[in-house]
Amino acid sequence: MLATSANGFQMAEGMSQVIKLVGIAGSLRRQSFNGALLAAAARSMPEGAQLEIVPIRDIPLYNADLEAESGIPAAVMHAKDALTGAQGLVIATPEYNGGIPGVAKNAIDWMSRPSQDIARVFHGRWVALMGATPGGFGTVLAQAGWLQVLRTLRMRLWTDGGPFYLPHAAQAFDPEGLADAEQRTRLAGYMAAYVERIRAGTD
């Protein structure tokens, strides 16, 4: 017999709640390494969990005049609704000039509008960071740069799995996703541990 969870997912009675995560890749490039990493994460989700990748390509640059004249753009509303219906967020972040990517920060800034929605969308929600880069440091500085933003939004940063850095990303992928079996296993373990931590607080 099926029952419906608080987030609208159907599951057999006696089963744990389905864990839904939302993923944002902080790059607009079609062949983005971080988009590929996030897609690999979605494919590696454990049973009873899912990762919805929310595109940010159609989110305009934040402009208070645009907000006042036209309200919240449809792409932003989609992202906010998706995150509100999820238990956690995954940000796959590039690193540009030692910092966080502008398009990803812009998406989060829009999602925090109007300010009355910040608590509903962000407060207390789990977030995990990962990042891929062609260089050798795997977005160390960009992930550190996100910390102040996430603290300000009062999100719960998951760190139990350690940082997930993917250096030398230009050689890391093939048409099927992550080319290296060890990296696939590492990513699957990272996502499973993240889901387990969220589940421990929701069951």
C-alpha cells in the first residue's frame, strides 16, 4: 500500500521517507565540468533518494529595478519551489580567479528575494559542496568562499564526508560520466553519506 510523504512522494508503508535533493551547477557552459559532476552525482544517488538538477541559465542578472517592475522571474520561482520541496541542496561550484562563480551567486541572490522568503527557502536546509576544475586544487578556494554566504542564509553545511574536490577535470570525464571507477565509487559514497545524514534528522 502506498502512502504520501510530506513532500508529495509516494512510498510503501513502513519505508523511510524519500529524500529529495536539488542540485545547482555554477556554470552556464554546455560542457561544464561541474554540470557533468552534478549529473554524475544524480546517477549515483542511493536507493530512496533523488537529485533534481535545477538549471540557472535563464536566471537574469539580479536587478532590483527588474524585481520591482516584473516580480520574480519564472526560472527563479522554479528554483525556489524545487528547493522548498527538498531536504537538501548540492552546489557544484567552479572556481574563478580564486573565488565563487558569479552566475551561481546570482542565482542564490535571486532565490533570496523577496527577503521574507529567506527563512522558508534556506533556513536550516542542508547543503553540500563539490567542485571540479581543470587545475590541481579542485575548487578549494571557491568552496571556502561559499561559507560566508551559506552562514548568512543560515543553511546547514554538511562536512562529515570531507570536501569533494575533483582536480584535473579535463581528463576526468568520458561520454558516460566519470571515467575513473575509483572516483565513481568516491562520489557514490559521498552522496550516500549525505543522504544518510539528512535521513537521520527526518525519520
